[in-house]
Amino acid sequence: MYINRDIERVLLDAAESFQVITIYGSRQVGKSTTVNRLFGDAFETVTLDDAEELDLALSNPRAFFESHPWPLIIDEVQKAIGLLSEIKIIVDEQRLAWMKNNEPRRLMFVLTGSNQFELQEGISESLAGRTAVVNMSGLTQVEKRGISGSLFDVDLSELLKKQRDYKNFYRTGQAVFHDIFQGGMPDVCTGESKREIYYKAYIDTYIEKDVRKLINASGEMQFRRFISLLALRTAQEVVYSDIANSVGINVETCKRWMSILQTSGIIYLLEPYMANASKRIIKAPKLYFMDTGLCAYLCKWPDARMLMDCAMSGAFFETYVVSEIIKSFYNHGVAPNQYIYYYRDIDKKEVDILLVKDGALYPIEIKKGIAPSKPTKNFNVLEKYNMPIRQGMVIDNAEKIRVLNDKAFVFPVSLLGY
């Protein structure tokens, strides 16, 4: 069963302007399925999971492309970074031929990779200006329901219109936590795979194929403890020394392992907003898992009901909201780290999310319950930035949008992404 993806529009637009598209994303979020859906009829597909194809790609990139001329889809391209230099030569030669013949340029290659850590340097050296780079994540809550999503925004009039258009959007807290527990992996959401078996195999495959060659072999068990410990700290500030001490590694190793998880799309590090910052602002990023189902599995929560009632339920609700917002940016080809931040100072005054847009700040609070007490109490601390502070929002499990005060309106989590 294929689920239509919001990112399809970004990929089709990129195909009109670039000769190469490179798609990053963690394993099994649907990269290959989506690419083949869009381009598979006109493009040959080669996966470097095939040992023979990988051997040829590593030993003789030119012979590889003689065997597989463009238009071509290459899956798991990070396994043979040397192909990128050959792609550059092929693209540049073809561009000259098109120019001489006064022909329009066309899309030639689509590359997918599950580890941005390995691909970044090769792309910057060989394919700068030749490839569109697209980040892809798991399913959003609206994609699961077959609805075309929109880029996250805080425009009250537009959001009220969406509320009128989608009258049946509301879901109970229990239904929301079922979504949180399930996560956004397509095989789990479509019922193709049983959740527990899937996530166990996912972690094993991720460590075997993406991580083992980047860490010492003796550190594999420590890495498993590391990722499980991070799951328990989702929606918290990153204190590298505390994490390192808990796992039994040094701080430099902790930072390197965190970078591996970040560049492979497992986690997202939300940075504090530092413009005109004072020394009183906390400078550490906050950690969020991009798939709440994987996070819940690593924390060993047995079902959605227990997750909803546990001490970590607020952290999971916040992780869910932040990951949905980040996914909406990726799905529209926008870099979230240019717009989404958080605020916390040494007095422990915090604003969960700051949307920085058009020279103004839009504060956003995330609350698991309904009608939380004084949710906008910390919004005034943002005055230190000397920027306009616009009406923000409080995202909770309300049934409908309602204006709270001149600082914010309440926004139902169930409407997020519509």
C-alpha cells in the first residue's frame, strides 16, 4: 500500500531545475518507494545493497556507469562515494552537449542515502551546484490520514480556515498517544510489519549497516546503551558530560556519536535562539527523536496507554509536536534550523519553540493537557531580543482553536500539519 507523501512536490520541482537529486533520510522512511513511484518508469534503479553492483561501483566507477547509463536511480549511494566524482564528469559533459545543441537540461540521476554523515563531504566536493539536496522523514499525522499537509505557520486566520475545512480533525488524547506509540515508519503504519519485531530489526540493521564502521567494534554495546539513554532524555537539553558519564565514554566520543545519530536522521538537535544573546541564555541544544515510535521502543514502554500515563508522557507529547513541525519543513523543502529555535535562561524560564519569521518572534508552548495554567507566563522574557513579538500559540489537546489572550491562542495538536 503506497501512502502519498507531501515531499513529492519538492522532488518534482527539483526535477525541473537540477540534473541530480540527492535524498537524505533515516532508514526505511520511504525514500526508495517514493523515488520509484515518481521516477521509476523512466529511470533504471540500482541498489548498492547488491554486493556485485557495489563491487563494480567501488572498483571501477566508469564501468559502473557504462553498465548503467542515465537516467538512473542509485540507492544507498553513500556506500560508494567515488561515484559522485564520476557523476560530476557525466553531468558536466552532458550540460555542454545540451548547450551546443540548444536543448533543455533534464534530470539525470536520483541518489538516495541513509547516512548524510558519509555523503555530505562528497556532495560538497563533487556535486555542489549540480544537485538538489532533500531531507526526508517518516510519515506525518496528516499523511497517515491521506491528507496533503502544509508548512507549519502561526497565521490565526489561515488556521481557522483549516479548522472549518477539516471538521473531523479532532482526536482524543488516547488516539494521539496511539500515534505517538506507533511512530511514523511506513511499514508499521500500513500494518506491513509488527511494531515490536520491526523496531528491534531496525536498530540491529541501523547499527550493522550505518554505525559499526564509524565506531570501534568494541563500542557497539556501549552505542546501544547510548541510544537507549538518549531516548530516555528526549525533549531535554543536551549535557554531553552527563550523557558521557552515564554511558562510560568520553565527551568527544559522545559528541561524535550524537553527530552520527543527527546526520542519519534519528534525532534532531533544536538550537537556542542566540541573536543578541546575553550570557544568561542556555546555549545547549535540546534533543528530540524524529520517530516517537522508535523512541518509545527504546524506552521499553509496552503500549500506548502506559505511555500516556507515564512520567515521560509530557516529554513524548513535546517530541511528537516538535518532530511533526520539523517534518513539515522538510516536506516543503525548507530548512527548519533557519526558523525554529527554543529559549531557556539560567533562571529556568523557557519557551518551548520560537518561530523566527520576517524579523519577528512567534513564541510557542507545548502542553500535554487541556487548558494549562498560565501557559504564556514566560513570553515577556523575549523582549530582551528587541524584536517584535507576535501572537504565538499554545499547542495542547484542545478540541478547537480559541484565543487565549493577546499573546497567544490555543491550537489543537490534532490540527497540526493540516
